[in-house]
Amino acid sequence: MTLKLGVLGSTNGTDLPAVVESIQNGELKGLAEIAVVISDKEDAGILDKAQEYGLQNLYVSPRTEDGQKKAREIYDIDISRILDGEGVELIVLIGYMRLFGERFVNEYRNKCMNIHPSLLPSPFTGMDLNVHKAVLDYGSKVSGCTLFFVDEGEDTGP
């Protein structure tokens, strides 16, 4: 059985090649496939990378047709429709710079994973692009990353 992944990203998607390579040639070969890559940023590098790998990739605008910002719940529904339509079983966030609403979190509880560039719990939470700098400035002797399931909080899931 192959696990269908949905990847959400807002930035360059630096970790996407490692996931793709692992699926094509590594530990995940025959076990997983990327069904779709979605971004809330039209010019996100993750979309370019997905296209290079021949993966279905979509930009989903967080704005209405008249340019107004969509409510979080409405945008979450837009994303859910795509994920469900593709049969996604596990969501992987790669540099996704948005928080989800309660409905989305409950619908995909223990099915949505994020990676954070510091050891959690720590004071270095959030979507700050300078997490590594903050860790160094703080004088931390040990650093790393944390893979966790998304919950209602910001970088608080198991």
C-alpha cells in the first residue's frame, strides 16, 4: 500500500528534493508518493522544484477575486478540497508559513506533520525565518530540528 502525501509550502522548498529522492530511491521507495504540492505563494520556489520533478503543483491564492484576504477557515476549506480530492493521507509541511484553523486541525489530526528548525519545546518557536540566528544569538550549546504533528498551537504538537 502506498501512502499518498500532500506537501504544503510557502518558501523555497529546500527539503522537497530529499523527500522526492527518498521516495524514488530511498527508504520510502514503494511506500509513499506525492499526490500534490500546494503553495499559498505564487512565486514560491517549492512550486518550481515540484515542477522539475514532474509533480502536480498548485498555487492556491489566499485572496478573494477582489483582492481581499480570505478568512483562515475559507482558505483551509480550499486546501482541504484539493487534499481530499487527491486522496491525501498525510500532509507534510515544508516551509509552510500559515497557521491552520481549528476545523482543519481537527479534520487532519495526526495526519499533518511539520518540521521546525529548532528543538522544541524551546523559546525559538513561530514562523520567524531567523530561527537559526536566534538560537546562535541565545548561545545555545545544542541545536537541531523537531518533526511534530500539527495541533491547535504554534509549534506545540506531539
